[in-house]
Amino acid sequence: MPLYATLCVAGTVLPLLSFAPWLREHGLAIPLLLQQAFAEPISAFAWMDVLVSAAALLALIVVEGRRLGMRHLWLPIVGLFAVGVSLGLPLFLLLRELHLCGLRKSD
């Protein structure tokens, strides 16, 4: 579990540190952000990979979370949309692990 918590911190801090200089310079200029994100084929490739991964993660959170009867599924969904897969995935895995540990303790 400490690994997932550490990955939540890294998955939040590292992307935001990379984004902060751009945000400081341009503000929240969404059209410019999209233009620059898809300016080169390699960056479009990377963004398509991230978008498909985000969709898969969203499906995992909803399906697996409901299957296990997990609470607070909104937390990793907010993390996914606020920061990205780098926060949403480890946060979901942390919550899942805590949920499973709670089930084992109640047996």
C-alpha cells in the first residue's frame, strides 16, 4: 500500500511540475494547448495513448469498483480528470487494496 500512496504523490507532482511553466506562460488557453499537444505526429501518438488509457481506467474504476462494492469511486475519477492517469490509476489501486484489506479483516 505505501507503494500506491507514493505513486499517487509522484503521479500528481511530476505531471503538474511539467505543466506549471506552460500554464504560467499561456494561462488556461485550451485551444493552444490542443494545438500544441497535436502539433507533431509523435505528440499525437502519445496523447492518443493517454486518452485510450484514461478510457480504459475509467471503465476499470466503474466496473471493478461496483463489482467489489467499493465506496468513494468518485475520488480516482476526479483524480483522472484533474491530473490524469498518473494519479487516477494508483489512487484506484490504493482504494481497492484498502477495500480488500478491510474485507479480509472482517472475515
